[in-house]
Amino acid sequence: MTVHKESSPPASDRINLADQANLDNWCKRLNVTEMQLRDAVAEVGDQAGDVEMHLKGTRSSTNDDKVERTS
């Protein structure tokens, strides 16, 4: 009797830069380029939540920009 060990699916909360399909999916989900995603993972690690927060922080406008728009 042969037992086939099934590989578990990749953790959905991690970004796997070695898997092009996973990388493409995260680029699309986070609306970033591959280079932006790779840079973010290098900065904060492969946890998707950490990467998302990091990317949001780098794209947010400054408070001065917000004040200027309301004036």
C-alpha cells in the first residue's frame, strides 16, 4: 500500500516571492509592482498583513497635503 503525502497549500497570509503565481496574485491584490512588493517583503518580512500596512504607509499622503486639500 502506497501512501501519498499531499503537500499543504501555501499559507494565505504569507507572500512567497519564489512562486511567480503567488507573487502575481499579491501584486494584483495589493495594487503594487513586483519590485514594490519585493522591497516591502525585504523591509518587513513575508506576512501579508505587515506588507500591506507597510505599503499603505509608503503611499499615504502627508498631513500637510490633507490640510491643503480642505482649505
